[in-house]
Amino acid sequence: MEKNRLPANGSVIRFMRTDENEWKEGEFDEQNQMFIEIYSTELVTHNSSDILKWEYLEDRE
């Protein structure tokens, strides 16, 4: 992942916020530049500026 690159719209990813040490799984909404958690009981979104790092789930080993 390049530092300033964002995932493709609708991509299934995992991401880590700058203020947390745990990975969250979600999707990326390109139009709103938001990371959306997919395993949350309520809609939880994260601004792209709050994300420390991310990776595509299919790239994980």
C-alpha cells in the first residue's frame, strides 16, 4: 500500500485507525472517502484521514 493511495470503491479491506491498535474489517466508500465497518451492529464509519494503514483482504496470507 502506498501511503497516500486509497482502496478502490467497494473494496473489502481491513484497516487500522491512528488511535487504535486493532484491525477492523470493512469496505471503502470512495464517494464519501469513508471506511465502513462490516461487522458492527450499527453503521460505523471512519474518515480516511483517521486511518493509519489498510490492506485488501484478498492480499492477506
